[in-house]
Amino acid sequence: MFEGIGMSELIVILIIALIVFGPSKLPEIGKSFGKAVSEFKNHANRISEDIDKEEHKK
């Protein structure tokens, strides 16, 4: 997912997020982000499965 981002870029992003949101909000934001990515993957898989089923019907 983060193939184009190196370790130094991730550290800079984390420092900026720490400054902007504060240390108490970061775990909550990380959890929300992880949940959103998980839901996106689930929906993408369902769409892919539906497309495959439609192709096999033809």
C-alpha cells in the first residue's frame, strides 16, 4: 500500500500528525484509518467477486 513512501517520509508524516492532533488522538485516528482501509478492502473484494460471478454466467 505504501510502496512509494520511504521510512523517512513516514517519520515526517507521523511527526506532523503528532504536532497537529496531539498524542492522545493518534491511537484513535490510527484505529479509524485501519478500520476504513479494512472496509474498503472488503467492499473491493465483494465487487471483484460479483464481477467474476457475472463473467462466469455469460
